[in-house]
Amino acid sequence: MLAFIARRIGVLFLILFGSSFILYNLAAIAGDPIGELRFSDDPEIQAQIRELEEFLRLDVPPPLRYFIWLRGVLGIFTGNLDLGLTRLRLPVSGEIATAMPITIRLVIFATIFAIIVGIALGIVTALRQYSRFDYSMTFFAFLLFSLPIFWVAVLLKQYLAIQFNTFLSDPQITTSWKIGIGLVGSIFWASLLGSKRGNFWKVFAIVFVATFAFLTFVDEANWLTDPALGPVLIGLLAVGIAFGITYLSTGFGNKAALYASLTMAPLTVISYFVVSNSLNSSSSIPQLLRYALITIIVAVAVALGFARIDRGPVVRTTIITALLSGHLIIVDKFMQTWKPYMEEGSVSFRPIPTLGQAKELLTPNEFWISTLDILVHLFLPTIALTLISFAGYIRYSRGTLLEVLNQDYIRTARAKGLNERTVIMRHAFRNTLIPLTTIMVVDFAGIVGGAIITERVFGWYGMGTLFNRAITSQDLNLLMGVFFITATLAVMANLIADLLYSALDPRIRVGSGK
């Protein structure tokens, strides 16, 4: 394994060297950084041209100039990384350090959400092959996959920002909206859960009534402008999370996992009263991480108290349940911050922004308002990117799972009497993840590359915008700096994907072949 990793790293260095050499020379030959200055009538233009030629080292041939740039890059091994200066005399590393966190914040949530939702829906469509739900999701996936991102972004800005902000000035959910939303939700859940005609209409009726009642409660309680979960709703949701995670992780047959997960529901309610007062304006990310660590420790203790044998699945199920239930307390705090946030002068009761990545005139040193501001600025870009990218995960995971379900070992598992949940989650799903691993790892590596169109539409200054600026201004150092970061992550992603193959499938032993 070590020899395999060493060989792959060596190959990756060669790939980085070759690709960067080719890109540097092509960009240097194709563009003329001082082309616009040559046509100027300014009497001082020749001095400016000579000064710019000396700064950009245009008197040095591109191949030799590349090795000058490479010498600065190799300084990373001595702790002196030097990516050069931009045309504005700013350090390239500083520009990238400013843009990269913005891009990661913009794209990572959409990528994670697209992976989770896309794979989940793809698995369900494979299990409901040729059903109404399968046909509907296939049409929906192809539709979203074909839509241009800028058009989706403009629609979201119009309807989920401008018109929704106007609606919040007098939020009243009419009966027609309740019926319309109820019908859409009923059709979706009935198609998902109602495999037979009788079950379809039963689920349809239950979901429609529940949706209509929920929207009525939201309207009457003025929940859109002053929302909150409260201990009762947090406890009920925690119970639902316990049942859902237990079913997916171990099945209800594992009573120890079920009882341990259900125990986390009352503990979550108790935690709500214990930590509520400490979640104030001076809260911080380290404080929340400490609470998460305490939650994990408590979950492990509860799981070990119920489990006598095969403790691993019980501990895993309880930890996931505890963390998801604990997040309800954080969600409740954000919901309580919603009204004070809307009352801020810079927000002025129009909370969904259409441009920018944060508001600069908010109340200083207010953790929850500042964090909520970041989240609402992420709202529209995340939806836009998710709608476009998760369609591919639906189609790919569906096709992969259908192929896996036709394998001999799946038929053998069913013939041995294993229940369907065990066959799907323990045998089929794990093997489905093997080809999906490549796509997921590459997508995460591409996060840093940015989303040029999305950043332009929503006014974010990330890596995509930086890359576009480098091309339009013929800034070679900036272009190569962005390329160095994205290319390095791309080649490392392929190495990580190879290593994950052996973790997902013990039959794969990387480097064991001749």
C-alpha cells in the first residue's frame, strides 16, 4: 500500500508539472498583457510599457519564465510559498486566501446537500422502478439537468427573494395556497410511500390533511415572522429522528439501538433547558463544538448502557441520533433570532438578500445575528447549485443501484432470508457507493474552483470570480495561482478515491496486483 501511494504521488507530481508547464506557456503565448497600452497616445506610454514589461518579466521567454514561477511554488516545501504578484501588485496567495473561504462557504453546502438528496432519491427511484415516482423523478432530474444555472438563479431571486420579502410584510397564507402546497406534498409523499393504489390514496389523504393543518398553524401563530420550535416540538422531532435513524442504521429489530436512540429524545429536551441561557450573543463556534463533543460522550454512554453485544451499530446509531436531535436546539435558536434579524436597520424586514455574501451594517459582536445573516445569504445560491447538480446524482445512483440489485450475491442474500432493509442498506448500498465515490470526491475537489456564473449572478467574490478576472485581465500569475490550487486538489482527489475503494470494498486491495 505504501509503495502504491508513493508511486501515485510521484505520478501526480509529474501530472502537475506537465499540465502547469503547458498552461503557463499557452497562456503566455496567446495573450499580450500590454496590448491595450500599445495603442495609447499618452506621451508617457513607452515608459509605462517598459515598466510593465520589467515587472511582468516579458523580456524572458515563457518557458524560462515558467521555471522562475515554479521556483516560488516549490518554496512550499520550505514554508516560503510564493505565487508571485498580480497586475495590481497584490500577492496572489493573499487574493486566493481571501477568495477561497468564500467559495467553500458558497459551494460546500450545496455539494453536500446535492449528494445526500440526490443519492437518497436515486436509491428510492431504483427501488420503485417503473413506478409513478420513478417516472416523475426521472422527468424532474432531466428537466433540472438541462436548465441553465443563470436562468434558475434569476427565477429564484425574483420569487424566493423579491416577492417573498414583499409577502413577509403581511404574511397571510390563503386557502388556495394551502390547498396547492398540500396537493404537491401529497403527490410527492404518496408516490414515494404508496406503492399500491390503496396505500397511495391513504398516504395522499394523510399528508394533505397534515400539510393543510400545519400551514394553518403557521398562519395563525404568525410563525413566518416570529418562529420557534420550543421543547415540545423538539421532543417530538427527536423521537421521529430516533425512529428514522434506527430504521436506516440497524432496523427496528435491534431493540438496544432503538431504546438508546429514543432515550436521546428526553435528554435533548433536558439539554434545551440547560444550554438555552448559554446560547447568547457571545456564543462562538468553539462553544458549539464543545457541546457537540459532550453530546457524543453522552450518546456513547447511553448506547453502552443498552448494548451488551455487537455494540458498534448501537453506538453509531445513538451518536447520529443525538447529533441530529441536538441540532434542533441550534435551529430553534436561529428561529428565535429571525425576528430580531429582520428588525435590523440594514435588513428592514426584507431578510432574503439577492446580492452579496454578508451585510456590513449589522449589530457588532452579535454571534447569532451575524451567523444567520451568513446563512440567509447562502440560501438562494445553495438552492440554485443544488437544483442543478443533484439531478446527476439521482440518475447515476439509480442506474448503479439497479445494476447492483441484479447481481448474484443480492439474490443469494434474499434467498438466505435476510429482510429487504438489510439487503439494500448493508449489501447493495455499500457497493453502490464504490462508483459514486469518484464523482463525490472530484466534486469536493472542484468546490475550490468556484462557480463562476453563480458568483456573478449573486455578487459573490470567490475563486470563480478570481479565475474570471485572471483571464479577462491577462494576469498570468493570478491565473497560475488559481490553477495550482485547483489542479492540486483535483489530482489528490483521484488518489483519495482510490484509497476509499479499498475501504468500501475489502475485496479491493490497492497495489496488491502485479
